[in-house]
Amino acid sequence: MNSLFYLISRNNKIYRRDRTLLLLSLLSVFIVILLYAVFLQQTQIDAIKQIVGVTNESKVMVNEWMVAGLLSITAVTTTLGAFGIMVKDKESKKTHDFLTAPLSRATIQLSYVINSFIIGLFFSLLAFVGCELFLILAGGKVLSIMGMLKVIGIIVLSVALSSSINLFLVLFIHTQNAFSTLSTVVGTAIGFLCGVYVPIGGVPNFVQNIIMYFPISHTAVLLREAFMTDSIQKVFKQASPDQILEYEKHYGIVYELNNRLISTSYSIWIIIITMIVFTTVSIMIFKRQNK
Amino acid sequence: MSKEQIVIKVDNLRKSYGAFEAVKGISFSVKKGELFAFLGTNGAGKSTTIDILCTLAKKNTGDIYIDGYKHGDIKGNNNIREKIGVVFQESVLDERLTVYENILNRGQYYNLSKEQIQDNYQFVSEYLKLDDIKDKKYGALSGGQRRRSDIARAIIHKPTILFLDEPTTGLDPQTRLFVWEAIKRLQEETNMTIFLTTHYMEEAAVADNVVVIKEGHIVAEGTPDQLKDKYAFDSLHLVFKNTFSSKQWFKERKISYTFKNSIYTLRLATTIDAYDILKKLENQIESFEVIKGSMDDVFINIIEEKEVIVL
């Protein structure tokens, strides 16, 4: 147990001292902020204008939509960035040093996963605090204690899910070049797959289906719901239930799959099952690779 | 030597990668406290054997015991890992951590208390003179400084056996000497068993025992002196005065020689034989040189499958 702690501490220290890895992890977060500032916010406000009048509350609601997407992406890219250490260790054969020490294979692997989780959680919570400040400064209200706990809970789930999926991906990556390519692909794709760069309603049906079957996008749905429920009620109090549902479906606040609205608990189950499957498969692959 | 003193026992070890058999049933043993040199050309099966001994790779068949622990099962391998230290060919410490952070962190992977790790650090720091580089980032060190740190990391838990996989390759002669002296001191003062692979035959020459592996088979083993006796020879180089009919002289005495660039080369059974020849020819010689047989000769002759028959 102590060895696990020291391995995690080593991984964490290396990540913190690697500015490039740190910057790469946060690259897509910067892209989201930039896209939002340039056109995403305005596009959505224009869309709302067609249903109800635009007020400060609608701007707050749109900001909340962006914040939810940003937090779901942060969990993915920061956990992936932390796994960069695992790839570097493999490529430079540093892993050999651990494999010839009295450490179990599971402990070595677990140290990367837990480190990735810690880093992902730290940055996601930091981003949450930053986003809350942004929302308040932009005229919004502080989330209630229950709301905050709900968001933190979803962040924890989101970071755990991202860690398990990223672990699976990096098991097939053996060089830093390949890892950089993977980071770029994931960093770019995740914005689309979570319906952040373009709202889910703005893409063709088959892409919508891909997004809805993509487990990480469910964390974005949960976060949007947690952040936006109150604002939606305020902004769309004059609108019909159909108009509200249409907006929610278009912007990925609710998913409709096979003509059925997906419930919160359904999304949570998808996240948990995916997490278990990816972790189990990853452990099996790692054991096979390090027989 | 009693059986208790054997710390590495390898019996009929085999290892294949697909259809390619890298190690073909080798057996050898290493005694406690000895400097054991494991030699071979690239691709001979040396690294595969070391990887197996260090528990990095699995064997196909054969029995291995390291410091009394059976190699191969999880429990045995874990016990072995407590007892061994490995200096790899590549740098395995973290560039962004200081030497002190690196060594301390690695020391924490063994079941040692904080006090023990600190004591051990003092011990390795003294052996490898780490004071001047203690707080430097590993990534900013020179090749020699890195190697010192690598060795310090490998012995931070005071292992029974230290595996050194070409530890001095790429180092300048001065650093090589420093590293080598530190290793020898460690062996002599702590009775640590050193398992060495090297391409420098002068390093193998000071080993207590040498094994040479070729194409997965052990082709020679013994002390450096035994191997020199069998695979190397002292030779006498002679240059005669123009007036002397040297070829005739050798023919009459049935002495074999080689002749190149005015130099006659004679193989000697013992160094002292040179004295007899020189005494008989003292008035006819313009110059001479006695060349001692070296481990380089041993290695080359073993690899080229030449057993030396002295005159």
C-alpha cells in the first residue's frame, strides 16, 4: 500500500513539473473558451431569440451550457494528459525499473490510474470553481449546496469514467509520438462527441446517434441538467413544453434515443457500466502485456 | 565451495521468442560475493538471460534459484526482487526529479523504514560521491553523473546481487575508471555479488568467474586465468639482424612462427619460455617484445571457435 502511495507521488510530481504535458492537457479547454467567445454563445442566443425574448437570464443559461460542456471535456483531456507519464515510462523503459522492484503489476498500473484520477479531479474541480466565478461575474447566481454536491458528484463520475477509457487507449500506445497524435485526436474529437463545439441538434442523425451512444457525452448531459434546470425554467417560462423540450434536445440537455427520453439514472448506469467494462478489460490487457 | 555460497543457480534455461530460440539450455552458477562476468556478442542471448534473471521476462523451461528463492512464481519473483539491484543499459531515473528525489523515491518501493532509507542514502552517496549532484535534476547530469546515480538507485536497498548490464558503455575513460573502482569497492567491502555484462574485456579480466555465451549456448567458462590458458597465448615478437639466417634457425629447431613486416611472431606456452629463446638468440636480435595474452584474445578466439594450441 505504501509503495502505491510512493508511485502515485512520483507520477504526480513528474506531471506537475512537465509544463508541456500540462498545457497539452488543457488545450481543448482553451479551444472551447475561444469558440464560445467567438461564435457559440451568439449562435445560441440567436436561437433562443426565436422562442422567447433575450434577457440576462438567457445569457446566464447559455453560459451554463458552455460551462457544463467545458467541465466534461476537462475531465477527459486532463486524465489523458496524466497518462502521458505511463507512455513515457514504457518508451524510455523506466517501467523496467519498477518491474524489477518488489511491486505487483497491478500496483504499478493502479498508480497511473489513480494519478490520472487525482489530476483529472484536481483540474476539473479547479475548472468548476473558475466556471462558477465566471457565471457569477456574468450575472448568474451561486449554485445551491445541493446543486454543488450534484455537480461535484458528476465530476467525480466523469473523471473516473475518463480515466478508465483513457487507460484502455494508452495500453495500445507505446511511443510519445503516438501519444501526441492520440491526444490531438481525442482533444479534437471530444468537443464534437460531447456536443460542445456544435450542439447535438446541429449534426446529422447518424452523428447524433454516435454521440448518444458515446458514454462520456452522458456526463455532459448530466452536467447540463445540473447547471441549467433552474435557468431553463426562468428563461422559458413563457414557452410551451414542446418548445422547451425541443431546445433541450437540440442542445443536448436531454437525449432522445429510439423515441424515448433518456433518464438521469439511465445515463449514470451507462457511465458506471462503461467504467467497469473498460477497467476490467484494461487489467486483462495489462496482465497479458506484462506476463 | 559449499552449496550455501551459491547465490544464482541456473539449470537448463531455455527461452524462445516464437520460432527463434534465444537461449538454448544453459546452466551456470554464481557464488556469493563474486564478480561474475557474462560475456557474449550482441544477439548471443545475454540480455535475454539477464531479463529472465531480473524477473523482467519469463523463461520457457529450466530452473533458476536466486539467493535461495525459486524463480518463476509470483511469490518467488517478489522475493527475488527484494534481493536484486539492476543497473540497466538505459537511464531509468526521472529527468525532472533531482538525484536525491529519484533515489529516495525508488528506495521507498522496498520494505524499508524512512530511517533505513536515509541511512542507505548516506551509504550510497559516500560510495558514489553524490554530494555534488544531490540536488541537481537527473536530466541535467552528464553521462558519468547519471551512471553514478543509476548505480546508487540500484543499491539503495542494499541488495545481495547487483546486475550491471554494460554499466560503463559510452563513458569517458576517467569516468569509466571511477565507476569501475566504485563497483569493485562495493564488491570487496560489502561482499555484494556482482553479475556483469560488458564489452570491455579489461573489466572482465578482473572477474572471479567468466561465462561466454554464443548463439544461446555457453561456449566457455572459468576464471580469467583458466580461459587465458585455454584461449589466449603469450607471444614473442622478434626482429633479427640482416646477417642472421632466421628461417633456417627456426626450421632446424622445428619452431613454428608467423612472419609479417619483418617481425617473427612465436606463440609461447609460458611467458618464461621467451627467456630461453632470447638467450639463445641474444646476438642475432635487433629488437623484441613479449606480448601477454589478454581477455580480448580469449573473447575473440572463443567467438571464432579457435582453441589455442601452444608450441
